[in-house]
Amino acid sequence: MFLEIEDSVRKHGCTDAEITYVVMHHIGRQGIRGVDNQATFIFVGHPRAGALEHDYLEVGVAKWKDGTLQVFHAMTLSSKWQRLIY
């Protein structure tokens, strides 16, 4: 799987490796309304193997009609998406 990660996504300090790990090994996922009705998801998971129990990230990914997976959001888990870890 190839993820296209927008430069602005890195502003919260998440690395490309952490973002990819969350998408590949997510604990929770939810579909959300995307631009132009493309498939869009929020993934929640640990940033790496062996992470602390309460160390989670949220990652937003859009799947465009041409198959491109574009990461548009990544940050430490917020209260909005905490329910996805239960």
C-alpha cells in the first residue's frame, strides 16, 4: 500500500513511519464524509509496535477515484475519536 502524505500533515510531529503504522495496524476505523464523496476514513492506533498503552494517533485518509490514498490529517488522538479504541 502506498500512502501519499501531505506536507501539512507533519505539523503535529507525526512521522511518515508512524502514520503508515497506524493505517496498517489500526485499532479502530470510521468512515467520514469526504470531499466530492470520495471514500474517507479516520484510523486510530498506536504509532509503532511496543508503544505505551495510552499512546495513540488519529490519521485521516482519503481514497480518490484513481486509487490514490492521501493522508490529510495526523495527530495525537483527540477526544473526538477516542471512542474508536474501545
